[in-house]
Amino acid sequence: MRRPFHKMHGLGNDFVIVDARHEPFEVTATLARAVADRRLGVGCDQLIVLEPSETADLKMRIWNSDGGEVESCGNATRCVVQLTGAGRIDSDGGLLEGKDLGAEVEIALPEPRFGWDEIPLAYPMDTSALPMAWDELDQPFAVNVGNPHLVFFVPDAREVPLQELGPRIEHDPAFPERINVNVGTYVGDRLKLRTFERGAGETLACGTGACASAVAAIVTKSAQSPVRVDMTGGSLTIGWAPGEPIRMRGTATHVFSGELDLGTLQ
């Protein structure tokens, strides 16, 4: 059986998108890993499946390259808005709104959540500065922006051994649903950011990571909205004020379309 797909990326954070609004597409962890495999599959950070929704234009479901399903992805949302023209997208991370501006796409994510049980954490802690440390990384800011994030502000994000520390932090028992890990450094008026995504590893860009880090910077008065966030794959502009949704603006790129041969991927 063959199934059409689109390959897209948001600042190098890449996706295989399957439209299942008119024909169901069943995803298993094995299939998600096979599609994401960069040697034997198409290759991507996340597999995105679009389904019908009764409350929005469509529903977006997301599987990481390790086969686990997650709640939200900002870069993928921009790609879906550009691909489909959807203005309202249902996701497990909440209702998302988007607008194609031509050169860029702007999306609105739900208000950030700061409660320890909303992140979630395994037990009560001060989420503005968790009393925890992993080698040189300590006292992170925790926030849920549709999915859970930790934000560390460090002297030089380039020097952090994220490939070694990221998995340790992601799988710490304090985080029952695992956690995304961000390390950021201010250079002038821009936030230089690296993100280790749960289930995917370090990516060229992370939209929700940029949102979480910008919110952390605004709350701690390290920056004012809007915040320009620079990542390896490019830049996003993040705007937020307390009591409002988070607004993200950046590019989305269609790379190619093709067909999955499901018989070879199972």
C-alpha cells in the first residue's frame, strides 16, 4: 500500500506530513520510527498526521523519531498552516491558531502553564528555579507551552555538552512525561538557543523550545517581548504577555512530495 506525504521543515526541524482527513492512517511506534529513519526511511524529526476535527479545521498528531507520540510542535504547526491554509488546529497540546503571512507564518499557542503539576513534575517544586542540577546545568525554569520544557540560561550555550546531558535530564524521574531541554545565551538583544527534544535529540530548531525560552526570559525580566530567538536552523520572533497566548512568527518550507511504500516500512 502506498500513501502520499509531504516533506517540510521549519528552520531545519523536519517533518513527514500525511493527510489522513479523508482516509485513516494508522500509526504505530514501529511505523513512526521506520518513516523517520534517515537511511532506510524518508527521514525526519517528527511524523505528522492530519485528521478530521469537530472543533477546528483539522487535528494534528505528532510522533517523534523514537516512535513516541507527543502533544505539540510549533515548527510543525507553521508547516501545516502553510500546507493546508488551516486557521485553527486541534492538538493534544491545545487549540492552535495560524495565519500564512506569505514569507512567514504566525501561529498562536495556548497560554503557558507554570504549575508543578501542569509541567508535569513528579512532586511540588518552585518551577521558576527548580532546586536540581546536572553537572554545570542547575536551577532551570520549567514551563509547559503545549509540551513540557526546561530552560537554562548559561554563559555560552555552545559549550554545553547537550548530547550527554540532554538524555540524562530528559529521563530524570522528576519528569514523569519526560522533558525537553533548552540552553540559551543572550548575545546583544538576541537569545542564542539550543534544544534537546525528548524522543528526537538535539534539533536544528525547536518552535516550542523557542517559545518556552522566550517566556522564561520575559518572566525573569531578562528580555522584553517580542524576543528574537536564534537557533542553528534560523530565527523565530516570539511575543507574549501574561494572560495572553504565545505568538510565534517564522518561515516554513515545503521540500518535496512523495509516496510511502508501507509494505517496506512495517
